[in-house]
Amino acid sequence: MSHGNKITGGDNVRGSRPPNQLATADSAAEIHLNTQLVKTAADTHTTAEWRMVLYENRTLASAITAAVTGMLVGYPFDSLKTRMQTHHYPSLLACARRSIAEEGIHGLYRGLLPPLLTASAAKSLSFSVFEQMKHWLRQHDPRAGSESLSSLPNFQRTTVGSVTLTAALSGSVAGAVIAAICCPLELIKVQMQLANLMDRRTSGIIAAPKTTGQTTALGGNALTSEPVARNRRVVPPRWATSNLSVFREIVRRRGIFGMYYGLNLHIARDASGTAIYFAAYETVKETLRRATGSETTGVLTHLLAGGTCGVVSWLLIFPVDLVKSTMQSQVLRPTNAQAFASAWHCLRDIYARLGMSGLYRGVSVSLIRAFPIHGLNFVVYEWARATICRLARRPE
């Protein structure tokens, strides 16, 4: 009898759990389930917060994405443009061949780091100032609420003309702000892009022109036409081994304010150029939207509007950019050895010797890259902005 009770007690231990153990197991399972639910809710909440933060900064995020993409694709063309502006080459192809032969492909990316790091910040700031100025103009428009908005200049964007006017004024403010901030970086970029050419110039490898056709904007010097030795690479001068070394050299020779050499030209170029840039983009975009009768615009519209604004802005401001690059390229030369005493002197000299075509030296590079690069810029910008709004489930 006692033996049977032992067997029964043993079977009870092996076959089932006491009620208190079952309750403990159920509680643990419930706690685990609740923990998972809380974690899922927290993750969902975090994702929603992240999307809202991204949405609130959609202009910044979209501009950064577009800026980095455009810089990586377009920088070699910008480097060739600067070289053609300040030195004589028979053609764009000749400039590209000689530059690559002497410095390699990576030579066309010299000085990329500062604009790559700052382009995102500058572009995002530019777009932010632009958007804020548009909002400010609408809010402070003295004609807001007027019944005759269609016949008067206004900032309510009710007509194509009002869209153009608003974009131009907002763009000019954005351009001036960016120029004041980025002038030192632009100055370093120009020195890095031209370092090898300027070093060869002082070494006598760049000869005095034999004909008027060889005269250049940079003090009347032309590259010799001697063939480039195979496998020869030009070593940059010691002061141009890095962006930091260029900064130190400029400060050493001209002081810290030397970093703002050519600021007036930089502001003139960016204020007018950005005004034309945004005005052209918004005008073409709004015109195409109205022509199609659509409430939204697509990739093709953004590509056409972006490419058009790039070409138009460069055509109109290129002479200013030419003078700016030429003047900034001589920042490291002693004052008594500089080819031009002022921007006006530079402009008159180029026009007197080369005519109007001289003011557009190197424009072919800018125009070749302008349409695809700026078209791509706005396609990426508008796509990123729309994607962020879609993720946040909010209107643009």
C-alpha cells in the first residue's frame, strides 16, 4: 500500500506541475508577450518620430542628397572650366586630354573635398533661405487679398509672373548669403584646381603668347604646345599638397582676411546667378504644369526645368564668373606682380584683347554640363522631397 503510494506520488511529480508552477509559467509568458508588444509599439513610435523629424527638415535632406549627387558627377567639368577660363587651350577636348595625361583622372578631382563637404551644407542652406524668403514675401505682401492680383506684381504665386518675381527675389537673397559664407572655400578650390598650372607658369613652362589668339585672361600667358611626355605626371607645388596647406599659404601671405579675396565678385555672381537660377526653374516648372493642366509635376518637367535654369543662368553670369576666377587665381602673387589691379581692369583687358568671345572662354564646359547636371539636381531634389513626404504621409 505504501509502495503504491510512492509510485503514485512519483507519477504525480513527473506527469504534471503543481498549480503554483503553472501560474508562474503563465505569468512569464504574459510578461514576455507584453514586453514584445511594448517593444513593437516603441519601435513604431520611434520610426514615426524619425519620419516626422525628416519631414520637418525635408528641404535640408533633399538638398543635401541632390548636392552630393551633383557634385560627384559634375566636379571634373567644373575643374576643366576653371582651367579653360584662366589658361589657354585650343579646345575643351585638348584641355581634358592634357589635364588627364599630366595629372590623371584624379587630377580633375583636386580640391573636391571642401566643396563636397560644404556643397551639401551650402545647397541645403540656399534652398532653406529660398523657401523661407518665399514664405516671408507671401506673408508681407502689401497686395495680399487684393482683387486685382492678376494685373499687379505680387508674391502670392497666382500667376506665372508672380512666381518668377518671388523666385528671383528669394534666390538673390539666398545667393548673397551663400557667397558670404563660402567665399574662403571657393578661393581654396580655385587654387587647388590651378595649382599645377600656376606652378608651371612661374617655372617658365607657360610661355608668353605669340599671337593674339593665344592671349589668355591670366595676364596674357598661354600653355606651350609642346607634346606631353608619356607617363609624365606633374607634381603639385608644396603649398598645394592639401586644402589645409593652401589655407595656410593664403593666410601667411595675406592674413586671415585674405580668405575673402574676391568676395565682392563672389556675391555679385551668386546673388544674380541664384536669382536667375531659381526664377528660371520655377517659371519653366509652373508654365509646364499649367500647360498640362496638372496639379503636380513629374520627372520630365523637373529635368527640363532644371536643365533650362542651369543653361540660362550660366549664359548670363559667365563673364562675372570668369573675372572672379581670374582675380582669385592671383591671390598668392605679390601685389606688384598681379596682372590685374581690379575686376574692372580685368574685364576691360579681356574684352579689349579678345572681344566678347574672351568673356566666354570655357563656357562650353559649363553649358555641356549645365543641362544634365542641373536637370539631375532638381530631379533628385524633387524625388527626395516627395519620398520623404510619402514616408511621413504628409502633403508636400
